[in-house]
Amino acid sequence: MTSHRSGTLYMLLLICVSVSDGGMGSEAPVKTSSTEEDDTSTLGSVSVAAPGRVSATEPYIDPATPKLVTAYTGTPAIIPCFVNNLGQRSVSWVRHRDIHVLTVGRFTFTNDERFEAHHEDGSNEWVLRLRSPTVADSGIYECQVNTKPTITQLITLKVLEPRAVITPDGPE
């Protein structure tokens, strides 16, 4: 005697959705539907952003990050990079001239002790600090976020020699 089973196989697909718009949008219900009789039920809600105001959960470099930083010899050069939604990713600084990785996170990977990374917990600002820069330090520095593909921002450092201008006291 042979026994056969017959039945319907159902699959439940759960999707976790997290969208934020910084309070600029509205809330809409999240629904599921099955193929049989298009049964629809509300599971929860998700924020829907206003057009052009979507805030991703993936890391991105804030447009407030400068593309040019000017410093003077003998005065620390502060090169900021603003990274939003960093999560568990890390920020690295690379000197383009020799493709040298200077820092990863808060750790320094160069023998040049003038370079160091600064970051305050809870802040989106990652700073490459260069003590006593020289004109030779001028060039392109790259802020990188270790995503796939890597997110980068090129920042040009321009180091100038301060000049003293002596003017005469005026006509005698």
C-alpha cells in the first residue's frame, strides 16, 4: 500500500524596513499580501520621506566636508571629514602623494608622529591632525569609509608660509 501526501506549502517572508527622513515626511502602513485571494494585513508602519529628503541607513560623507583646507607652517593643520550613519564601519585617512594609509579609526599607521586621528564618541566628525605642517605636506588627502565600494572624499591641504609685511610709518 502506497501513501501519498498532498498539501499546500506556504512561505512567510519577513522584511525589516527602516527608513528615516529626519521628521520631514509621513508615516505609511507596511502591508503583506499572499497570492491566494490577495489577503492583505498591516504589519506596522514605516516613515516615508518627502521627495529629495531620503536619509539612508548606509554611511555617507556629509557635503559639509570641505574640499580645501588651508594651514600655515608651524600651526596644526586640521582636516575634517563628516561621516553620517557610520555604524560599525571605519574611517581611514590616506595621503595621495604616496598612497600611504595614515590612520584607520583612531589608530595611526605612519612613522611620522605629526599625524594623528581625532574622533569624539557620538560625533560624525573624523579629523586628521597634522602637527607642524610644512609646505611639502601640501597635497591631496583622502577620507575613506570601508564600504563596498569604498566611499571617499578628496581634500586638498594647502600649507602656506606666514609672511610678515613691514610697512613704513607713513610720510615724514
